[in-house]
Amino acid sequence: MKESGICPKCKGQDIVKIPGKVKDYGSGNNIQVGMTVLSAVPVHRYVCCSCGFTEEWVDLKDVPKIKKHYR
Ligand SMILES: [Zn+2]
């Protein structure tokens, strides 16, 4: 969906991207990878406006932080 812009469930093409945010106290859509706000990874969401399916992605550059923290 991120690459194609097409919903895998209903083939709809009306896709909206909601950028992930890291705000005060860890609010916003993100994954916490440490004790401070600086160590949260934003999660971007893609929503299909035709059927409501959502998909979530993190930036590849942030993947090592998640691996380090969760395993
Ligand atoms: Zn859809």
C-alpha cells in the first residue's frame, strides 16, 4: 500500500498517509525504544478511504533501534 497506493483488501486507490509523530510524553503514533521522548520511533499510517483498512510502517533507519530495544 505504501509503494503501490492501492489497498490490498478492496483495490481502492483513495489512500491517505498519516505521518507518525513523536511529541511530549510519548504522545502521537510511535514506538517507545527508551526512557526519553528522543528515543521514540514514529509510525506512519496509511488508511484506505474506501474500506477503512490501515497499514503501519516505520522508517528503515529506525529499525535497528527497535531491534536493539525489543530483543
Ligand atoms: Zn480498501
